Amino acid sequence: MQLRVWAPIVLSAAALVAAGCGSDDSSDSGSSGAAATTEAAPAAAKAGKVAVLLPDTKSSVRWETQDRRYLADAFKAAGVDATIVNAQGDPSQQRSQADQALTNGAKVILLVDLDPGSGAAIIQAAHNKGAKVIDYDRLTLGGGADYYVSFDNVAVGTLQGEGLAKCLSDKPKAVVAELNGSPTDNNATLFAQGYDAVLDPLYKDGTLTKGPNQSVPEWDNQKALTIFEQMLQQKSNKIDGVLAANDGIANSVISALNARKLGPLPVTGQDATAEGIQHILAGEQCMTVYKAVKAEADAAGKLAIALAKGETPTTDATTDNKDQKTPSVLLKPVSVTKENIADTVIKDGFLKREDICIGKYEKFCTDAGI
């Protein structure tokens, strides 16, 4: 199925976007139609193998429900032999998967690391075997990957901070709790840079009041629930808004609020999950951030295919990674509120109406014109 990408995102990815994503083995010939200029390899050269190392299913369901299929489709269409595996949150398992892929002749590793240390070890092992590495979605700090494909993650956090501030604009000195992402995920650090740049000046001038602030290990939603329940206990339930780093954490916050019958509060999110969109429609969540996974997977798949064929892809940005400037493709995130659900995630085909408008949410969808 062809998934249309919302115009601003297409512009951000234009230098390197192609076709899509994920099964374990791919064959057949054909190119995915590169928009980027490449240096062609000899026509008779056989493309090298690609290995995709996904991190888990705990931090987000997207890795299996979306990234896997989009990437597999891209490799199959290009006739590139690819394997896609998931470490299920185990760094040693991911290293074993990388070693196996390299032993089997992988020339390109598409890596979503679980932490900087294990990610850097995988990158070094790949380089020792002469393979190229693409950091996918998460930058491995100091790891030395050859390329990086992601969204502008500081911009993601900025949208979250701006969204929460707007939702609390009618409540002076509102107490804000912050539940950050995993401390081992560099993206979580970048998200926090974005929303702290928005919220810290508001704390300083008294517009908002800074409440409890804690990271959620491994993006674990059950741990997020426990952490937020402790925050409520600490503040005697006096929390007025929550900066939740993604929709999974937001759902844990909403569950705790409902269990205590505290009513809905402005809560942020990220990933534009069906559940997150439902919470927004029901007035239980303030906003989420839509990152067009297909555009990201397309860009990464295009780059991996070019490298597998011995070509040199053109990127549209660089990212500072300690002492290295990494060639990068950075896509633009989009804020989603009740007002623009139909024009973003639905219009793009990221979610279908039937994914969202079920049960009690049918009425909310109708009211919102979805």
C-alpha cells in the first residue's frame, strides 16, 4: 500500500526518500527510484547484504508494526538481500545478532541502538569487517556510524513544550511534572533539550511551576506508571499538567489519573499512536508528535540500498557526534491536536479511521469531523 506523506515532511526528506520496509529476506531486481545523486557501481556488481537491527517492542510498537514492513518492502523492491531482527531490549542479544549478520556477509548495518556503549561496539565490529553502519532513528553517541537517519529530535521536544504551554495557558502557575524518556537513549536527551528550552523560561518567570522530573528507564510504561503514582503521592495530587515523552508514557499517566478519579489533565505525547489519538479526541491528552515513519524508513532504506550497491548517496545535513560530523537525513516532525488529526495522520494513511474511531471513540471522531 502506498502511504502518502504530508507535504512538509516530504520536503524535509526530499534529498533521500524512496520506497518502504520490512520482512526478513528480500529478492528480485529493481531500483527504488533515488532522488539523490549517486556514483554508480559497475552494472554487473551484485548488491551486498543488509542487516537491520531493531531495538525492542517496549519503547514503541512502531518497530514491528511499521518500520519492519516498510524497510522490507524497500529491500525487496530493490533486489537487495536483507534480514530484519529485533533484540527485544537485550544489548547482548543485539550484539549477537550483529555478529551473526556480519558472519553471514552483511555489508550494511542499519542500527537502532539500545545504549551508546553496546551500539558503539556493534559499529566497531562492523567497521572491522569493512561494513558500513547507518544509525537509524537514534544516534549512537561517539559510535562513529557512517550515516544517520532520523527526525529533528530537538524540534520534537520543542513541539511538546509548546503544546503543553498552550494547553496550560489558562492556568497560571500550573504545576508541571516531567516524565522523560530512557536515560540511555540519546533521543530522549534531545527531546528534553527541546521542551526544556520552552518550559524553563516559563518556570523562571512564574508562568508555570516546575514539579517532579524523572526519566523512565527503557521507556518502560509500567515503570512510568509507578513513577507517576509516586509523583502524585509526593505532590498530594497537586499536578496540573504532564510533559510525557511519548504516547506510551502518556497512557500510563492517564491510567493513574483515571484510577485516582482526578479527571483529565493536559498531557503531551509522541509517536501519534492510535491510543494517543484516541486520548486526544477524548480530551485526556493535550497533543502528540507525528513522525512519519514511512518517510524515515524510506530515507534509511534508500541510503542502505545505495551503500549495498557500492554507491555513494547524497545526504542533506550533518550531525555533530562528538568529534565527528555524520552525514545525515533529518526529517520534520508535526504537532497533532484534535484540530488537525484528519489532515495529518489520517490524510497520510499513517492511521485509518477504523484504527481510531471504535467503541466510545466513534462519537468523538464524528464530533471532530473525522
